[in-house]
Amino acid sequence: MFLWNRKTKILTEIATAPIQNIIEILKRDQEKVLRSTANGQGNIYLVMGENMESEQYIIEIESQRIEIKATDELGFIYGLLYLSEHFLGIKPFWFWMNQEIDVKDSIEIEEGIIRSVKPVVRFRGWFFNDEVLMLKWKYNENGIDGWKMCFEALLRCGGNMVIPGTDKMSRRNRRLAADMGLWITHHHAEPLGAEMFVREYPDEEPNYMEHPEAFHKLWEDAVREQKEIATESLQGQCKVVWNLCFRGQGDMPFWSTDTTGQFDTPRKRGKMISDMIRKQCEIVRKYVKNPIFCTNLYGEIMELYEQGYIELDSDVIKVRADNGYGRMVTRRRDNHTARVSSMPDKKDSGMQGIYYHVSFYDLQAANHITMLPNSIDFVNRELDTVLKCGGIDFWIINCSNVRPHTYYLDAVRRKWFGCSLSDEQ
């Protein structure tokens, strides 16, 4: 029997930022739950494993030590958070739901081996969007700590990827997210996570045909910056899923503000988007070895893709989106409601994923500060169909401000691991 008390130490020779961060989180949890300072019977050790898949862990519990084996940061992170949840009793949304902590003198843990459960979805993340409840919110009078609690909750749910806010907020929070071990990806209207053209060049029209080199510079600057931020890892990997896209400034079809009149047919629009995606791939490959790409088939882009006007390489993850209300069909634009199916396609080659809303705000209707009005049964059916149709490579969930949406975020994180859900559970 291993005795865990307040003096138990977490020891490792691994010194990356994500490992040091998760150790501090477990120390904090330990201090919240355990009050006894009597000598324990051992410590917790992080040890590099062999022949293990990424993100997986093995916990070996003996009378004098607990040993967590993994080959990457996320494996160690999930292993320590397993101990936090199952033995200290800290729930995934403890902070957001004001969990009452059950304080104990010490905890006895039976000897044995615990192996991680493999998720059915490869990239699993949240998009912090329309974050009006978080923009000026502070925790312990430290503005960055509020976002740390966001990313901690995502990790506790088994997530590994994040769009860490919208626009300026996303760029501000990237380093924090990377330092916590998360992969970075981007909003569907921000190619490669770059700064908006109108902000960098306020005196110029945001027209690619007139200023191609300016757009290229924005994309190249974004790649260089994120390569530096997101490459610290045990495997030397650049942990970015590069979003390829070409929508207009302010998240709208690019042709809606085009001044040239050149893009008056779906074929011309699709060719422009395809050309831009190829150029973005070229820029990323200039700096990053073996990059991972995704593109969002969102709104009008889904329609163009289904019509055969957008060409994508087979190594690009195709991310399809629900309509904002949980149904896997294209979203409306003003009074245009095409309702083209956006369910992953079994016949489509290559990797597929989804962008799914538990929070939505389209300037006409919104639930970004209230719960999703759908049933769990409804959400479960849609997401089950996504999995059956091959959408297993990438799930980004619009979580908005987290707290109003914990019920559905908890449900969706279970789908990441293949669980079945119902309103009665």
C-alpha cells in the first residue's frame, strides 16, 4: 500500500516547461486535499518509457513509490492528472464548478498497474471564442492565471489542442498554451494564425490581388513566431496544426469585400482559395519539418468544396463544421441557408475532422453565455455519426467562456474516448 500525504514529492529529471507546470499543478492539488505532514512511505517519479505510443502512460504503484512512464509531455501530464482525479478527487471542472474539496490526512493507494485509455480522436481541443466573460476576468489578481485555469481544464478533459482565444487574445495566449503542453491551432478565418491584414496595413485595402507580398509576409511571420513558441518538447516536434484558409477580413467570404470584380463565379472563388492554400503550405514547409495541416470547410467553403471547386492535398485534414446549433450542415449566412451536409464523408480520401459548437454566436442568435438548447441524445447521435463516417482526426469544440458550457463540454470529452451518451446518464 502506497501512503500519499502532503510530504510526498514528485521527482523527475525532465525539465521542459510542460512537465514543470504539471508538477506544480499536482503539488497544488496535493496541498488542497492532504493536510498531514507526517512522513510518507515514498514519492512519485516520472520516468521515460520505451516502446510506448505518444500521449499514453503506465502508472506502476508500489509500496515505496509511484512511477509514471511515458515518452512525451502529454503522457506524463495525463498520468499525473489521473492521480489527481482518481485519488485526490479533483474533478476535471473543479475550478469552474466550485468543487468542495474533501480534505484528508492521507490517502492509501493499492499496489498495481494502471494503463491509459487510448482516445478515438487524434487531435482533441477547444476554441475559446466570443469570450466576453473572460476578457477582463482575473484570478488572484493575475490576468494570465485565468487562462491557465482554462487550459488546465482542457488537459483534465483529455484534450491536447487549443485555439487559445480569438484574434489578439489567441496570439497573446499561445506561449502559455504551449508551455502547458498543448498543440496550437487557429481560427478558421486566420490563415496560419497570422495577424489580420487590416490591422498591420490599416491604410491599404485587404485585397490579395493588389498586395500579395504583404499577405505572404504576414503568413511567414506567423510561422516563424509559432515555430519558436511551440517546438520545445521531448520529441523536438513543432506542436502546431497549421490552419490553411482564405476567408475575408472579419470572418466572411473574401469576395464580399473584393473590389476587383474578378471573383464572380464559384469556379474562380474556389481556384483562388486552392491557390492560397498551396502557397501557405509552401511557406510552412520552408520552416517546419513534417508539418501537420488542416483546413476548415466552413460555410461558403463547404459549398465550394462539395461543388468540386476547391482542390486539397491528401495530407490536409479536412475539418467540417456544424451549423452552430449542433446539426452537421452548413451554417446560414444572413438569409442564405443552403443546409449542405457537412458530415464527414466515408468516400472522401484522407484525414477528416470537425469544428463543433457547444457555444455559438452568429450576430443573429447566440448561446455563448447560456447552455446549448439541444439534448444530449441529439448531440450523441450527431457525434456518433461523425465517428462512423471517419471524422476521427481532429475535433475542435467551440467552448466560448467555459463555465456556461461545462455540461456539454463534459459530454463531448467522453466522445473523444468513444463513450456513448444519453440524457439519462
